[in-house]
Amino acid sequence: MVSYNLRLLSKVCCRSLGVCLILAGGAACENRPADTTTVKQDSAVTQPGMLRLTTEELSRIQLELVPVAQGQILSHREFPATIQANQNELAEVTTLIRGRVVKVHVDVGQDVKKGAVLALLHSVDLGVAEGDYLKAGARLHEAELAHARAKELYDNKAVSLAELQRREAAMKTARAELREAKNRLQLLGVPPEEIERLDRELTIKADMSLRAPFDGRVITRNLTRGEVVETEQKLFTVANLTDVWVIGNVPEKDVRFIHKDQRVHVVVAAYPHAIFSGTITYVGDVLDPATRTMSLRVTVPNPERLLKPEMFAIISVFSTSNPDVLSVPIAAVQEGPAGKTVFVQREIGVFEARPVKLGDEEGDVVQVLEGLKAGEQVVTKGSFALKSELERHKIEPTT
């Protein structure tokens, strides 16, 4: 950066130093008025867009210059967001059969393992289904015995082939009814070990255990002991919070900065000095027509469970431009008759008001698409004063 800090030179008078030269009867030392013609010409605008300033004008204006930079620009965008549980690791535990709550084994905030019993229900409907299963098993046993006797009698020519076939058909029917009863128990959520107990003990319990679908934490509980629950009720919510989703909304103008699998930072109000790293795992395919925003999902590891669902967060996205981008400070840009204008120093005291085509702004700099070259000196502080001087010189021509 170059700063002008000019001072007017003091006048030096021609004085005799003890030696006097006589030329044609006149003194060698004499005072002449300054040639103002040169100054007036220097301050005139020699061509459109060019501005020449005298030393006096430069002394009034404090100018700062910077070179046109070339290189990558780090873009930073921030989007409001909300933390949510990972929907792929979230389960609403319900019952497939109506029943009464006998016992609740867990409470909110408790960690559970896969298969752990959350609550125990007693269901009359389950008792009926278990009874039907035992009855179907008994009928199959009877049909198998009848078929075995018929086959033995048929071998001894004691019964006809038709009787043997009738017994065989009855056995197959009983076998199908048993499979149907067993499938009904499975659809009601009865585990295989309970069906094995039924086959072994032949006793009805009518108890239904609600179990955790995976390792996680109970984050909601909506039942109490003695309550009769229905199939449409959500009784527990179990979530694995070892990683969470951060859901944000991206304005339409910033969509081009978002890419899947991009690494981003997440900041929450609860931990203002902590930065959580995450990965963009979903980018919306359509924009919300009301807000003109696109949905964005970031998956963030949460091993210490610091991030809680429904916390407010900020998603910070960083991206870099190509390595040959030109940029100047925004302070260097003025609005001119031809659009955006930058004052370029051609030589000391000589400036060119050059139209430029600009790109995106990033912080206090802006991309330059056309009009400048890398390394050219442009005016930042004092550029508005140069614009005023240029206008003044246009309306006050030099005589």
C-alpha cells in the first residue's frame, strides 16, 4: 500500500553569498514570477477519463493505493439451521395390539441396548391369538394320528383309498391352519422364543414386551402403569444420538456454493467457542416456493452428546475460487457514468477512471471480471475525492 503525504516546497530566494556578478550593468539576482502556464496544463484533463492533479491538489487529498490482487478468494457463507435426531437412527416404539400396561422398565434419558424390554403389556387379544395357535396345533396332532391309522388300515386292505385321501386332506388343512395361527402371532410382534415356549409349555401368558429396536437413548415416554394403550399410540422414542442431523435453509443466490459431501462447520449458541465439523449428506432438489430457499442436511458426529435435538445452529460453508481470480477492495469501486469505475494510477499524479466488470463480493473485497490487470495500482482511500475532482475538471475547463 502506498500513501501520499506531500508537502509544498518552501520558496528559496536568490541571495548574494558575497560574490556579485555584473552582467551588462544589471544585477545577476532577480525575482521572476512562477510560470503558471505549466501548472494549468498539468491540471487539465488531457483525455476522457484521465485526471492530472497538481502537487497542491495532491496535498489536499489523502490517497491510499493497493495493487490488483490475483489468487484464490475464500468465500464464506452462513445459514441458519436446527439440530435434529438422525432419522435413520430414530424409532417410534408402538404396540401392534391393544393392551394394558403392566410395568414400565425405562425412563426418559436412559440408555438402552438392542432388544432391551421397555415396557410389559397384558393383552386379551394376544391371549386369544395364542389360544388359537394352541388349538391349531392340537388339531394338527389329531389329524396326523388319524392319517397314520388310515394309512395302516389301507395297507391291510381295511379301508378304501378314498378314506386315506380324506384323512390326508384333513391333515394338510390342519397344518395350514397352524401356519396361519403362527403367522398371526408373528404379525402381532410375538418373538420366536415366545412361540417356542408356547409349543413347549402349552400355556397362555398374553404378555407383550415392548423392546428397543437398537442401541440408543429413550428421548420420549408416553405411557404410565395401568394405562390401556392402543395401536396408534407412540409409546417411546428411541434415538441413537452418536451423530445428529443439522437441517438448514440456503437462499437461492447461494445454492451454487453447496455441494454434496462438502465439509462444513457448525456453531451453536450453547457452545459459542466450539466448532463442530460435519459433512453435507443431502442437498435439496427443489426450492421452497414461499421462502425461495433450498433444504440442506449436514451430518455431524456427536460422540459426547453435546448437540441436542431442536438446538439452533449456524452452518458455515467455505469455498475457494479458481487460482487466477483478480480482486480489489470494495472501497476502490465508485459508481461512474459508465457503471462501476476504479481509479488506476498511471504515474505520479495521473489517474485513469476505468470502467470494470465485477463479480461476487466476499468480505471487503470484490472479484474483478474485466477491466484490470494483476499488479495495477488502484486508489482505495480517496477514490471518492478523485471522482469529485474529475467532475470538477469537466465543468471548470482550464483557460
